[in-house]
Amino acid sequence: MKSYKHLVKGLDPVANAFAGTVYSDIVSMSNHNIVQFVIYKGVGATGTSTITVEACDNVSASNVAAVPFRYQKISTGDTAGADTAATTAGFATTAGSSQLYIITAEAEALAASGYEFIRLKAVEVVASAVLGGILIIQDEPRENRPVQSTTIV
């Protein structure tokens, strides 16, 4: 069985990517079972954020509900840290440059809310510019076929 991944630009890289409260783009989970938000912190000495994942009722996020998720941090090459469960309260990133955070949520986590859309939320804790961005990867399609032109095999 082929694995079709759907890539979405969640937040274009920018010099002060996580200033204040920042949201990724919102994606529908109606065609996929898994979503991963990949946060890339390129350069930033002291800036940190609290990361949560929100189920949304529509693409405008008229109503939201925080959902539990899992995350891993990569700060050296391709060596991933522990796979850690996060509650709806989320987790805080650590200060420093050259970090990846892989945040994974499952469609079934949205079930309690009754919502089909999802986004990542970052709330700045330590205000200091961080060059970064967010990539969204949807996987485990409910049908074994490409979803859109950004689908990769």
C-alpha cells in the first residue's frame, strides 16, 4: 500500500515567526487520519513559545477546542528526542537555534469536539525574535489515492 502524504504551508518562514500569538493554517482532517506540524526554529537565542493544537469547527475557527497530541524535538542532525505526550495545555519550546519540533495529532483526537479541522497555536512566552516557520504534513489517507496536487508518494 502506498503512503500518500499531503503537504501544506502552515506558516511561511519569517524573522519573528512566533511573536505574540500565532496560528498555522487550518486543514481539514476529513481525508486523513494523521497530521504533523513541523516547527522549524532556525535562528533565535532566547525566544520560546507554548505550543498547543486546536480542533476547529470550520476554516475560520469560529469555535475551537484544544486537543491532546504527541511531540518530538530534534536539535542535533536527525536524532529525535523522546516521543512525548502533551495534554491540551501543550508544551513550551526551549530557547536556542536550529531546532525542529514534530507535533503529531490524530483525527480521533478531534472526535470529542465534533470538529473536523485542525491548527497549531503558538503563544510567545519569552519575547525574542525567532526565525522560523511551520510545515503541515497530512498522512494516512482514508482512501488510497492522492488528495491534491501537493500530495507526494
